[in-house]
Amino acid sequence: MIDVPMPQTTDEPMESVIVFWYKVIGDTVTQHDVLAEVQTEKATFEVESPASGVLQEVWVQRGEAAPPGAVLARIATDVDGAGPASVVKTGESVPPATGLQTPQTERVALPPRLRRLAQELGVDVTTLRGSGTNRKITEEEIRRAAAVATEGTQSSISVTPVRRTIAKRMTQSLLEAPQLTEHAWADVTELERWRIRFQNIGWNAWVLRAVVLALQDHPMLNAVWEDTRIRLQTGVHLGVAVDAKEGLYVPVVRDAQLLNVDQLQQVVQTLANKVRSAKVCQEELTGGTFTVTNLGGYGVEFFTPILNPPQAAILGVGKMDERMVLVDGQGTVQKRLPLSLTFDHRVVDGGPAARFLQSIIWRLQEPQTLMR
């Protein structure tokens, strides 16, 4: 027998959830065949067969979670004299697994997007017949099944792996780090003229560039608290919050200090597209040293972003505001951008954090500094 272990996909020993089994007990498999799809820390991975043979036992069912190294299944090889597959074992000592028990009665081929939708709505796709091309299950059928299941009962939504991850990390952040948020306006009237001049560069890219340059002058805001020491980072690995259908993702721009404003926009757009098409990989979601989250598009002005552990700070960007001001005795329109900086008070105090925020504001008010 050859064990199929849960892969170690992150530096942290976090559990992963079985999203889908591509093989069922009794199937013949060859080495490197994809056996299952697992989700961990908001990214999806494939588990390959370590050997050729017959899928003999399945220990962790779809919807269950298990830690790295836990046995997911076992392959009977020719050496074992693989014969008829055994039933899924119960009542024996098995690797720990938690989560919703979902019987696996048959395989159902579905795109990852529809599998996640069915999981979120609590729909067992094996009960659906499929009316699409080649009897494929459609999104409408999944939503209809969910509506029928909740009709006349109290509505509820299953907690998805992504939502569990967000809940765990945000709770951890608030429990472990003393957090303080400072708010300030940035006058971006002149930057608006620059933005019109460089029409292909959006507001967010200019803000990200200002953050990167400010972090180089204020390295403590780009640090990590490690109980006995504060670890300073050698590069700016910028996390950019992306709102996707499945939840909040924070892909990371590696060595953002090496990119100009145009390159920053291109890399962020590529990562955002990968998130929304469910093609982002785990490496692109980890290792961030500072995060920027923008809610301006939703009409939000100031807010209190929560730290993305173990980072020392996060910047929230709100909706631009316009107001009349007097300049040389003449009324003129000033454009202002609301900024909210949350920081770990174990790493920096209010004064240094305020100076960092003012450094960002100064650069946004002097856009020529963003071009270096």
C-alpha cells in the first residue's frame, strides 16, 4: 500500500479542505494522475497519485479538512496484488480530520467555480441530473436546488474554506496585536492632473507607488513582530486586497520597490485577474510585508482595516472627496483622498506611524516624486 498524504502547501501547518475527489474507490490510477483537489489558505491545489495501482481506501472525504502529512487515501500497487477495492475504513485509527461529512457516491465533473458555488450553497451535486450540454450541471440548477432546499425553512449559508480562513486570521489578528488606526486626508488635486496626463494609470497604482517609496524611508512599518525580536524586511512585498466572489484575497507583489508606477499597475491587474478566475497560486498569496486595501469604489471614506498578520501595518484607501477651498483669495475645488493606517503598536508607536502616513501624503501631493 502507498499512502497519499496531504501536501504541505504553506510554511504554516494549516489544515486543508478536500474540495473534490476526481477518483473513487476501485479506480485504476497511474502515477501523477490527479486524485483530488484541496483548498488551503485561499488557494486551490491538486493532489497527484504517488504511484500506479488501484485506489483502495479513502480516509478524508470531500468537505473534510486535514493537516499536512495526514493520509488522505491509499493506493494498492501491483506489489500488493491489487484486487477489488475495500470500502472506506471506519472505526480505525485514522489521521485527524474535521469538517462537514459529505458522502462520496459518484464522481461529478464540474468547473472549480461551480464546485465552490455548490459548496457555499450546501448543494450535493451528486443529486443533480444536469440539463446542460452532455448532461452537464449548470449554475442555474445549483442555485435552484439551493432555493428548494431552503424553501419554507430558516435560510443558512455553509461556511466555506475561504470564509473560515478569513475568520481565523482576522480573529487571530485582533487577539494578538494591539492595533491603532490613524486617519488623514491627502490633497490629490495635482495628482489628478498627472492621472489625466497618464490616462492608462489608475488611482490605486499611484497610491501603491507612494506606499512603496514611503516604506523604504520608514522600514519599521515594513517589519514583522516575532515576540523576541522585530524582523526588518529586505524588500517591499506589497499585498493588495482583492474582493472576489469567494471572499477577500490578498495577492502579493514581490519586490515592489523595483517596479515603477506603470509596472505596479500591470502586476496588480494580472494578480487580480488570476484571483477572480481562481488561477492564483499559494506562492502569490503569501510572504507579504505590507497591505493596501481600497474601499473607495464602494463609497466608503474612512474605515478601520484589520492587520494582516504577521505584518506590522495596513493602509485603507477610501472614496475621493471634493471641497471648495480658498487659494490666493480665489475659490477652487480641492480633491482629497481619505487614508486610514492601522499599525501594530508593539512594532511602532503613534508618532512614527503618523510620520509614515504623512510621507505617503506628501508623495501623493507631489506626484513628480512618484516617478523616480
